[in-house]
Amino acid sequence: MYKLLKPIFVLIILIFFFEIKAQDKNDIIDVIVIDAGHGGKDPGALGKKSKEKDIALAIAKKTGEYIKKYIPGVKVIYTRTDDKFIELHKRSDIANENDADLFISIHVNAGRKKDIKGTSVFVMGLNKADKQLDVVKRENSVILIEDNYKTKYEGFDPDSPESDIIFSLYQNAYLDQSIKLAEYLREEFKNRAKRIDRDVRQAGLVVLWNCSMPGILVETGFITNPEEEAFLNSEKGREIIASAIYRAVKKYKNEIEHKEKKQTKNDITFKIQVAYSSKKIDTAPENFKGVKNVECVEDGKYYRYFTGNSKSYEEIAKLLNEIRKKIPEAYIIAVNNGKLITVKEALQILNN
């Protein structure tokens, strides 16, 4: 525990610099990395007739084909194009080295009961509800077959909550964007692809932890469900899943690149997001580790919880330093005329 406290303290300080770096990214989405989960000596989840690694690769390739064909100008990069093992940290390295704007990791789920089915979309976070612990442990346990994994992942232990805190800090700068993409994909899966919806979830997933861009992990269905295994192994099923991912990417790209630019300096305020939940929570301090003056804002089917209210980024950054002593995953958001915008947009307007 003590060994992890020092890295956490250092990261809480350094995260300010990481957030500024995130604000420097271009608002043009022109490089997308698609990661086919598992591969080689790591088969992933197993069905009666197939392996996760093979389904993930087929869907990844199909998704890339759709994006290249229907979104002109976007460069697609795959972490793997054949059956080979790639360490988790190298997958995010590929995205970072190519200055990618999005990272999409494709997987297939597994359950203890054969009747469990549906799609899920994960973003980096600390929400470790029982219903997703199996996914987190299964996906993160891949590092155990890597050489010198403790050195490569800074002492990460798949069963340690302190490790989750360390990794989650890296992705906070991109959490809003990641959630936006995840929600678009959830809508596509549910409304167009007609898949069972298992929600958007936050989890401490190693494959996302070091991505310097918005990233999601997609569980495309359950290989342990005979019906879904057959669907995911069919050409039609793979086309439906890949098409849903492509359409979500297209919506996200259009949203990011065509936002209104009518903001004024006086309309912008900064707040600190302390929680994000599908259930409404009473804003009493005891529900937020003693943080006072928490406000709740409904965002579709979700609820966001904020504290602080300042027109100065420097002032809100100081407050964030205090809040993170209680809630390490807290991060800064910007509001313009009652609407959420990225911190990057807010700073650009203030600096013009």
C-alpha cells in the first residue's frame, strides 16, 4: 500500500500537466487505432466453437474497412492484423506513437451462465461494481503472461484497488470524450443493431490506461452464449457489429468537428466533476467523501455531480488539488451558457 501512495501523490500533481497536454490535441479526428483484443498465445474467452481472439480480429478488420470507405480522410491503424500476441502496453503505444485521435479496443465477453447476452462499452474509470469485476479481471489478467509485467506496468496488481487509482488518473483528461463516443456506440447497438444493452461502464482496464486520446473497450457479445457465439461468427453478425462501431465513430467525429463556435469569455465557468452515475445520489457530503456543495445535473439517463464554480482555470485547478485528496478520480470540466464544452475549447476562447 505504502509503495503505491507515492506514485498516486506524484500522479495527482502531474495530472495537471497531462490535462494541459490533452487540451492541445487537434479537434480534427483523422487517425483512429483499432485494437483487436488478445491474439497468439492469448486466446481470450472461449466458446464451444470459437475463440475471442479470432472474432475480435475479424470485427476489427471489418470496422476498419467501413471507416476507411465511408469516412474519407481518416487513417485507420490496426494494433494487429493477424494472429499474434501483443502486450497490452504496446497497444496503447501504437496509438500514442501515431498521435491517434481515438482508440477502440474490440473484445468478446464471457459469462458463467449460458443465457447471459448483450453488448457493453467500457471507458477508463474507478467504478468497480460487482457486475463488471469479471470483465476487468479477465481483460487485465493478460499481463500475467507477459515478461517482466511488474516493471512494465509500474507494479500493477490486477486485484489491487490502489493500482486502479493510479491508472485511472491518466485517462481523466479524456473521460468526457470517451463517454460521448461510448454513448453513441451504445445507441447504435441498441437502436440499429438491436442488441441487448448492458450499458456504458467505467472500469480500470489496463489496455486503456496509457492512451493519450479518448478510448473505449467494446464487448461485442457473449461467446459463452450459443446464440451470440453463432451471431459473432457469422458474416452478417460481424457486419452488424462493425457497422454500429463505424456509425458511432462518424457521429462522434461530426460532433467534435462541427461544434458551434459562438462562445464568449464571460459565459465560461469551470467546475469539478466528482462522480458520474446511472442512479441519482443524494448530494449530501457523506455521499461524496466529505466534499461539500455538490450539485447534480441530469445528462440523458445519467447523472453528473459537480462541485466548485470559477471563471479562473488556475483557481479551479487549486481546488481540484484539494478535492483529489478525497476523490482521486475528480477532474475539471467547462461550462458555456449551461452547456458542457471541453476544457480545451474553454481555454482557447479565454486565450483569444
